[in-house]
Amino acid sequence: MKQLSLVRPLAAMLLTAIVMWCMALEAQQANGATAKERMKNFDYLVGTWSCAHQVGDFSGKYTTRYEKVLGDLWLKETYDFPPKQFGDNPGAVRAEALIGYDERRGQFVRFFADSVGDYFPIRMKGTGNGWTYQYVSFFSAKPLDKTDADATFTKKSDTEYLIDGPTYPENGKQVTEHHQCHKL
């Protein structure tokens, strides 16, 4: 009788483990789109865009171009800011970003660098109509697994998107970036 009372809980635990493993495998297969499949959802971005941005009291205009690169696994974005359109910088500024999908982690990533020395590694989560951005640091002691978004990219249509955020201190006050872009 004692052996039977031990077998039942063990069998129940084994059955529970098998069911949980099957559910996890099914979820992984349902969400297991390849990077190429995930990136195809953003084909509408390929081309040239005209953008206006507002950061605190400053506003400006720039263009950005998207193209598929590196076996269509990455989306390369190239920014061109005319003189005096990138904050206090008097000259023209160029920036590039690579956007891709990490299949193992089920998240998008973005690596940004510009011609004035700024760079940002960014985690991105798909929202159905864009992404939320989480700026991360290679050197910070801050935890990398924060839950709140720093900025949001929202697709309004195949020819318009918005970016709201990040928010940060500038000249003694908090400012939030706002970008509105239209496809040319």
C-alpha cells in the first residue's frame, strides 16, 4: 500500500511535467517564426521617408532610408540630418541603425550609431503595429530586464509612422522626442 501511495504522486508529477513540456513546445512552434519571416512584416519601411521631429523647444526635419541587408535578415536605416537639424550640432549629421530579430529570445534588436559619436543598443518588442524600444547599456550597473518602454514606434499606415520617446533631461527640463515620418 505504501508503494502505491508513492507511485500516484510521482505519476501525477510526471504527467504534469509532460503536459507542461508539450504546451511549451506547442507555444514555441506557434511563435517560432524565423527572423526572415519576422522581418518580412516590415517590408513597408523599405524606401525613403521624410520626417519631422520635436524635442522640447527644438524642431527639425530629416530624411531616413530603409533597406534590407545581410540576407534580408536585417533592416538598415540611414538618417540624414541637414545642418542645424540635430540638436545643437551646427553641421550635417548622418546616422545608421541595424534592426533584426533574435529568434532565440523572440525579440527584435536595434543598434544605432551616428556621426557625432552617439550609439544606442536597443531591445525592441513587437506591438502588432510597431515596436516598443528599451535602451540598454553595455556598461551600466542598471538591470537590463526593465519592463517599461523608453520609446514607441507606431505604424499608422504603410506610408506613415510615429515615434514617441525617449524622455530625458535637456537644458534643465525634461523633454520627450516626437517624430512623424511619411514615405516619399
